[in-house]
Amino acid sequence: MSYTTQEMMAIAAARVLTNEDVCFVGIGAPSQACNLARLTHAPGITLIYESGTIGTKPDLLPLSIGDPELCTRARCTVSVPEMFQYWLQGGRISVGFLGGAQLDKFANINSSVVGSYARPKVRLPGGGGAPEIAAHCRQTYVVMAQSRRSFVDRVDFVTSFGYGEGGDHRERIGLRSLGPTLVITDLCMMRPDPTSRELSVVALHPGVTREQVQAHTGWAVRFAPDLTTTEPPTEHELIVLRDLLARTAQAHGSASA
């Protein structure tokens, strides 16, 4: 079956999750990936959303964290203070899955403003709980479409802290979690260098070249010496993903899918 780059991104992101994960899910591309994992190879995964739903099993992709779809089949719903203080700050969440408007080479995320904070060119939705997710989940994964506008050398504003200026910056400011250990895009997969923490491409999606990745990135990209190729989507993965998106589009309109 043929597939789009967006489908490849969602499927590649879903594959990194397991039954054992307790995953704090962001809206949008992260929600697609996490629910695809739940509907395919990881039915036992525990999905948590910022509004306090635990063991969330939506039939449709939510429009926001306030979408009642998240509560309908959840194991339980707790207060937001309990979610952040007991579950997140208590170290009980294994993976945070985030997206954003900008990402830089040290995996810092911007979802606040484009341009200066005082006089922005674009005012974005903001961080919500993402800064806390990036700080307190044991590790975070980032899923974003890749372009020179979104993958920049330095983000305009650090909403969610990745590795700051690189190296041991997380440790120096007291963050004990691993931080962003994986970035999944519509072109490739990236991981931070163990020492510098600069992102390095570890896998190209089928048919994608190094030149294409560089053309869509705002810094000089590093490629791992053992660079691999992502396995293409299976027919089953595509059918499940497309069915999920079709149900969502039918319920909410095509823009929501």
C-alpha cells in the first residue's frame, strides 16, 4: 500500500511505545501516534492526558485536552493538581509525547511565540503542561513535521526545555529526567549525542535522502555512522490509522484529523 509522509511519521512514532509504558500524551500528532500504538501492538499501554484522564481509550482523536471523548472510556479521571503532583512530579510516567511549533538542535521546544516575546510575529497556543512534562517524565519523545521553519538552529522561545545549550545543561539546572531521547519527523528519526546532546539522525524513512533532511533543517545536520532505514508501514498499521482518522474526521470535520 502507498502511504504519505505524515502516515510514516505517525506509524514510526507509534512503534517506539510498548505495553508497559505510562505515557503523557500531547494533542495532535502525539495523540495520533499514542492511540495508534494502543490500537495495534500495545493494547496495554496506559495513556494519560493533561486534563486528568488515566487509562484513556478514546474512539476518536480529541480536539483538545478538554474533549469529553477522553473521559468516556478512561479508567478514571483525577484532578489536575493530582495529575501533576502525584503522577508527573512523582516520577510515575515513563514517557511524555510532545510536539511544538519549533525545535532546535538541542531539542528545546517552542510553542509560545515566533519572534521576540515582547513583540511576536505570531502568538502560539503556549505550553500548557508541556514544560512540566518535558521536565518530569522519565524521558520524552517529540513528533513533528520537519521544515526549515520548524527545525531551527535556535528556538525563538524555550517553552519546553530539552538540553538547553547542550552538554550537561539539564543536570546543571537540577533536572533528573533523561529529557528528549527521540525525535520522530516525517523524514527521519533523531537521537541526542551522548556527550554534546546535539540531535543526530539515526534513521531515514524509506526513500528519504540525507540531502532532503538537510534541506528541511535549519542547522548543519549530523548523521549517525550506523545510519539505518525505517521499516515502511505495514498494511495493518495503515488500515488502523486511516480508520482512526476517518472516524475523527466524520465526527469533528476533516480539519481535526
